[in-house]
Amino acid sequence: MKVVLEEISFQQGIFALSVNQEFVPGIYLITGPIGSGKSTLSLILSGHLQPDSGRLYKTGITSEAIFLQFPEYHITGSTVLEEIRSWGVDPDMIDRSVLPETLFIRDPLRLSRGELKRLGLACIFAKEPDLLILDEPFSSLDTEMKQRLCTMIEKRRSGITIIFTHEREILPESGFYLSMRNGSLHPADTAPKIPAASGDKSSYDEDKPPVFGDGRLRLLSVILLSLGAFLSVGGAILALMWWVVASWRRWEIPDRHLIFVLGMLILLPALVTEFFTGGGLSYGIRMGAILFISFWVYTDYRGGEMLDLFVWAGSEGKGFDIGLAAEMAMQGIYLAGSDLQQIRRAYSIKGLKIGVKTFIPAAISLLLMHIRRSDETALLLALRGFSGGGTYVPCFPGRKRDFLLAVIALPPLFYSLLSF
């Protein structure tokens, strides 16, 4: 039984991971600070994230399981009992000292994070896989349950157990201690070397400047382009040409699943309209152009711009409050995309996909996570004494390129108006 990472490399933005490691039967404890690459490596080991290069191969392993850091992503059942079965586990096999039977009739979405963690861990250990990967299994657990988890881990001597954690106080006895630093894996008693910067500009893609530095001119351009695209097919084509020129070599498209869903919402009405009454093709082109513009606005947006816009347009009182709410909304949209990706990954761990049967629990999970974050943010603002308004000076970098692009956004609207 063996798992080998051979010249594995993975890069996302400025973060780079590079690992060579062999895992044989035993308990591996991998520690490291937040952001060092533990979760990324756990997903690569489980096969739920593909590396950019290198080879991962496993021999002698007939079953494997991974438990993600945040247990709420795994939820698919309406009761705890259904959730247990969704893992492919017989409820009679659940360790009652970890998950009491009194919880079986509860709604998993109403459990605390600690209870959800215990639910997931109970299911994972009941499966008794050859390869068990645990990402931050000790978080949200009390001292007694952490000690119980250590005992459960220590009993697994026949398979490969890999634990990623930053827990320092209560840990299981381990045969192998490793440390994760700056995307590299090292023996725990060896000080890791920090690699020198390569100077590769491609690693800084996430930090590249937006098309517009001035959010006001971007908003103006979006209004002009959207109106032009909505009023005529010619205006839509000109708006798309503007998008190609403005975003040249910086085209960014959101998640392909989101594109598919929104695209179908445009394509289906367009086909039906074209078949029965005509004009559907025109509708599809115009709405498609507006969809591309909205994608561009979303990917070009940078944090803080909403606050700048509303304080500039309003005041440090109401403008600040509305801008802060808008910033929180944009953050929620961004995190919803990230949450959806995590939910799909968690479902795939169970051998499921987001479909007709799992759409409702996935949507409810997304909604509840958004509400929970909003409550936490509101509580934090209240604790800091926020009661409305604030002192803030908007910043709008002036660039000639911004003014030029805003001027070029006028022709699509002029063309559409003249065509009437």
C-alpha cells in the first residue's frame, strides 16, 4: 500500500505548491500555518484537484475517503439519518460516543459546526478506508472530543492516515511528522527553505490591474453599452466589439457552470420566440451581449469600489451606509461562487453531483452560509461600535485610457438610437 507524489506542482495566483513525497501505511501529521497549502495538498492527494504537472499514483489502495475542513459543504440529507446513509454508511456502524443516536432525527442544517464535524467524522471512520485524509479535523471540537478523535486515529494502524492541521495542543501519536511551509513539504525537524522569487509574471495574474481604474467611468460605460445592446442588434455587436478591444488579452469568464445556466436562460426563450413569432435571434444576440458585459463588470470589479462610488455620489452618512451594504453584497456574490465550487467538490466525495435531487439542499446550504456570514459581519460591526455613517475619502485613479474607453462606449448607443 503506497501513495506517491512525484514532482507535483500547482499554482494559483501568487501561491505555488511543489511536493515530492511518498506515503506508506501509518499516521502522518502535517502541520503548518493557515495559507501554507495544506488544504490544496489534501485535495490533490484525494484526486479532487488536478496538479499542473507531476504524477500522483496509488498502489494497493482499494478504498479512500477525505473529509473537508468545513463540514457544512457535505450536507445532502434532510435528516442526520439520511446524511449518514448518503455517505454509504449503515447507521448501525456509527460510533455512538461520537454521534449520539438522539441526533439522528435532527435537521443537519440546524446543527452547530461542532456537531456537523462529529457527524462527518463518524461517517468517515465507519467506512474504514485504506487511505484516510483529514483536513483540519480538530477545529470546532471541544477538548473531550479532540481526545476521542485522537484515540480513533491511533487505532488506524493498517491503512494510510494523513492529517492536515494547525492544532498544537491535542494531537494523536504519529509515526511521521511533516511540516507545510510556503507550498513545500518538509520533515518537521527540518527548517524549510523559502524559495527565491522566480520573477515569472504569470504568477501574479490575480493581481493584474483592472481594465478601468476609475469605477465611475466603468459604471458609465456599462450603462451606455447595455442600453446600446438592448435597443438593437447592431448596437449589441458594437458593444461586443468594445468588450473585445477593452479586455484584449485580459478576457476573464466566470465559472462555466454559471455561464451554462445563464446562457440557457437566454437561449431557450430566444429559440421559442424565433420558432413561434420570430425575433428570437435578435433577442438572443442582444441579451447575449449584455450577459458578456455583465461578466466583464464582475471580473473587472475590485474590492472597495462600491464604497467609493456611493460616498462620491451621496455623503459620508447615507452614501457610506449604502456603499458598505453594496460591498457586502458583492462579497456575498463572490463567496457564493466559491461556496458552490466547494459544495460540488464535497458532493463528488460522496459520489454525488448537483442535480434534480441535490439542488434543493445545495441551494439551502448556500443561503444559510450567506445568512451566517451576514450575521457574523453585522455582529462584528456592532461590537466595533458602528451605528451608521463613517469618515471615508473615495479614491479614483485618473487614467487617459479610462476616458478613452468611456468615449468609445458611446457609438453603440448612438447607433441604436439612430436605427430607430
